[in-house]
Amino acid sequence: MPLFDLPLDQLRGYTSRVTPPADLQTFWDATLNEARTFPLNATFEPVENHLAVVDTFDVTFAGYGGSPIKGWLHLPVNRSAGTPLPVVVQYIGYSGGRGLVNQDTKWAQAGYAHFIMDTRGQGYGGILGETADPHPSAGEVAYAGLMTRGSGSREDYYYRRVYVDAFRAVEAAQSHPGVDPSRVVLAGISQGGGIVVAVAGLVAGRLDGVIAALPDVPFLQDFPRSIDIAARGPYPEIAAFLGRHRDRYEPMLAVLNYFDGVNLARAATARALYSVAQMDDVCPPSTVFASFNAYGSGSAAQKDIEVYRFNNHEGGQEHHWIRQLQYLRELLG
């Protein structure tokens, strides 16, 4: 498809009109403090993965409201006893879950601990999931999908629960003796990339150990613009809902503002490697640059972005994976 968004020179300077709510940090302080009143109860059960080079553990930990969240922890078989490894905490794209036991072990193959969080209420798409979303708002009026679930209030919005789960996933990964809690890397594609941005902002000043973020073509950024121009993917769920609920636009934007990656990115302090695809009509490039340009603005965090001019939402794929490997090798040695 043709380039449809701003030219690259304008993208590099693009800033969103999104501004943080005055009580953004207070809201997330209260949310995360409440989440931490529930014991983490992280468990790691060894499971057979039929692989010779990776050991796998079936993970359960307490997420939002104490609900059990599933995950996988993969460790290289050839790890040195007593020497904890840096960990890559991975979040999954929209509609996907943690997958089968050996479906994705690439970070462990690269020599790192690899923690994959299942996404509550998802896993109905291309990758299997096993974590329910038991919150009462799951039964409210909403457009098919998840983008408008609980959107009547910031307290009930679906991504409040997901972001809390993701924050606690870092704590769960850090609790394993095979993991170095001081060397945590966040990684994810699309929705997973958006969760990376959110967690990078939320851990700042609240949880030590996250040293890098790898948001790949991230979703959940610059909601007002994304709703207006994204032609495919989950953002049109919101537009379709508003097409019927014509009086909900401003109230919905007020709720989404607490979950917009542009706002949460500002607080991040960990270094970051973003990616963006200029033909991406699912996560438009201007929305990704809005996030990138806001990222770490309160701390001057080191950041880079790889631009894939001729790609749609698939982004850099295996080429970007190599770039990420090089990035972590330079960072972690």
C-alpha cells in the first residue's frame, strides 16, 4: 500500500495532542498499591517441552484483583548453576495468548531467561491463551473485541487490568532464582509493544530492575489520532462503538487518556529500542512516533527507533529480531 501518514521528516518531530490527566500518577499509584495488597504467589512448575536446549516452567501468579495469570518461563539448559540470567519479559499481540509450551522460546535460545505473560481474556486468535478475565465489566455493553470493554470508567477499563497484570509479571519473573532481578528487559509486538511502553512508564519510581524496553510497532498509542486514521485492526472497534454511541466520544477519550502510551511513556527511565513501519495502517506511524518522542521526556532516557519504510504492520520481523539481539548484546554483554 502507499505511504498514507506524515512524511518521515515530519514524523520524527510529531507530537501528540494528548496531555496527561492531572491525577495520572495518583491513579496509577493507587491502582498498583491495591494490586500489591494481594500476595504475588508466583509458582513455577517444570513441564516437558520436547526441546533439548530449553527448560520450561508453567507459571502462575496473582495479577489484577489477585486473579491467577498464566505464563511460561523458559531457561537455557546450559545455564550455569548459581548464576542468574537477564530476563526478557514478553507481552503478546492482540487476541493472542502465551501459546503452546514450546511455541516461542527464542529469547532462551539466545541465552536469556524468557518470561511470557498470558493476556487475560485473549488467546482466541492466532496463539492459544489460558487466562480468563473474570471482572464484572467483561459483561458490559461493548463492541465485539476488547477495546471498549469497561470503557465507561477508568476503574473498569479492560487495560487497567492488563497493565496491572503486566507490572506484576515483572515482579513474578524477578522472583525466580534463575533470574537476575536487576536486569529485566521488556519486549513485545503490537499490543505487546504497547504494554511494554505502559510498563516501562509504570515501573519508574515503583519497581527497580527494568533496564530496557523493546516496543515493536506498538499499539495503544495516541488514541485520538489512532481512532481517526487506523484503517484496520483493533482501533476501528472504538470507532464502530462510537458510531452507535454518538454521545460517548469525549467521555471515552477521558478514560483512554489514563491508558495512552504517550502519557505513560513520559515517565519511563529505561533505555528503549522502538520500531515503526511507515505503511502500517493498524498502528499508524505517527502514533508510534508520538510515543517515541514522548518516551523518557522526564528523564532524558536513551532511545532509538528503527524505521521500516516499505512494511505494513508486520514491521521488521526477522530483520528487527537481529537488531534486537545486537542491541541486547551491547547492553548486557
